[in-house]
Amino acid sequence: MEKPKFLVIQTAFIGDAILATALLEKLHFHFPESEIDFMIRKGNEGLFQSHPYINLLIVWDKKQNKLKNLMSILNSVRKKKYDYIINLQRFASTGIFTVLSKAKQKIGFSKNPFSFFFDRKVIHHIDEDSHEIERNQLLIRHLTDEDYFRPRLYPTEQDFEKVKSYKNGKYICISPASVWYTKQFPKEKWVDFLDKVDKGIVVYLLGGPSDNELCESIRIESLHDQMQNLAGKLSLIESAALMKDALMNYSNDSAPLHLASAMNAPITAIFCSTTPNFGFGPLSNKSRIVQSTEDLKCRPCGLHGKSECPEKHFKCAYSINIDDLLSVIN
């Protein structure tokens, strides 16, 4: 086939979209002359606007006029007549979208309620032997091969220039926030950790505008005097550029973990209520997982985080040993 046209759909949250870039890498490797379009949710586009392998970035606004916006995108997609639509989502909205797309081959996971209309469907099975990028790439194994590619992001020269002034000496980056309470390492544990970090190491606290209050509270309460709160001051792609050269990056089981993986930046991932066995662990060459060593019958309490600890003790977080975080930098 000459210059095939692909549309990859991943309209979930930012971490899922980052992991989907592994699929873009592999498609480009096997089909270097192809057109690869990427459909994401509004709010995630800043990470991918400079991606060299994305021909067209399609942004779906899901907060206002969700279905109307989806139908507008569908009209454009039908006109383009894609050779392949690869739908990583397992929800009905993108399932019917895929079915109505007029693509020559429609590919997705069997968990999608409209998968019986797909030309090719693959089982999405969460187990301790597979990472999400491996599960995603099963969708194109018949077009490519059995090798797995890693996710990758491409900050611009301007992005690196924006954070250049922060890179004077040894530094670590910490992304302390999470949408889910039981995925978030407690504030007092972060403070305890930071109080023991070598005073010659600069600490940057990262996050979005909504994370500023938490980051500022950590900064104020910690005794470490070389710390800057950058939450809300850097874009996601600028944060990725800063993480690239850090002595170490620290993150919960959340999007910054995948930012580090996509930059092959050093990462220590802290798992509280969830476990790396779900397949969302770090992928960088220098990766470390820190979690409780206690035999907690309640862990994991679910695939995703919860708004509070079901057992009211949150031992999966409070029993984590701070020395396990310190050992990679001190």
C-alpha cells in the first residue's frame, strides 16, 4: 500500500495519551511515508503540537457540546477516508465513531461495546506480565511485528530554552499531586523525604495550576531551603524538558511518571493503592519503583485510585520507607 493513512484515537487522560505515542513511533518506523493523525481530548494538545510524526492533531472538546463536537470531527474523518483507524479507547462514544468513520480497516479492543463491528479486535487483558504499551501495540502487530516501541515526546528548542536557567547544578523534580487521593503520596511524607535530601540538591515542585497550593504547602513546611514551586508556571511539555536532565524525578502513579518515560528521564515511581502489576509502571532506562513492603490484604483496592482509603488507614502510603526514595540520590 502506498502512503497509508492512519488515525490513532486516544481521548482518555494525559497519561494514556502519552503512552499512545509508542504506537505512533512504531507506525512511523514501519510506514515512514504514511500520514499518521492523532485524536486526543482537549487539554492534552500542548504535548503533541511539535511531534514530528503527527500529520494532523485532532482535538475533541469533551466538556462542552461533547456529542456535537464529536459529530463534527466525524464528518471530517469520513471525508479523509482513512486506511486504518486504530481505536485505543474502550468506550461506546469512540466505538460508534470508529464504526461510522468509513475507514477501510477499523481496529480496536474487544472490550469496546461496538467492537463486533470492527474489522479486527484484540483482547485487552490487564495482568502482571504486560505493560499498557504492549497491550496497545497488539492492535498493530499484524501490520508490523512483535517488537515493542517506547513512548516518546519531542519538546522544541524553545521548550528547552525556557527551562535552561533551572539546570545550573544538580536538581530533582517532584510531582506530588494526583487526581486520586489513594494514588497520592501524603504531603507529610513528601516533607519528611525533602527534609533529608542533600542540601546541595535543588528541588523543583511540578504540577498544574490546581496543584500550586499543595506544592506551596510542601515548600513552606519543608526544611530544605533550595526548593522552587513551579506548579502552574511550566507547561507539560516544558516540564518534560526540565525532567530530562534531572538527577531524579519523583512521581505518584500518574501522568508525570509517563512524562518521564517518554523523555527517557530517570524516574522513581511511588505506588500507593495501585500496583505496577496493572501495567502502568515506568519505562525509562533508569527507573525505580517504590511501594509498601507490608503484606496488605487490601492492596490494591482497585484498578484506579479512590477519593479516600476504604479501610480508613491508608497504610499503603504511610508504610512506605522514605529511605527507599533517598537511596537513589544521597
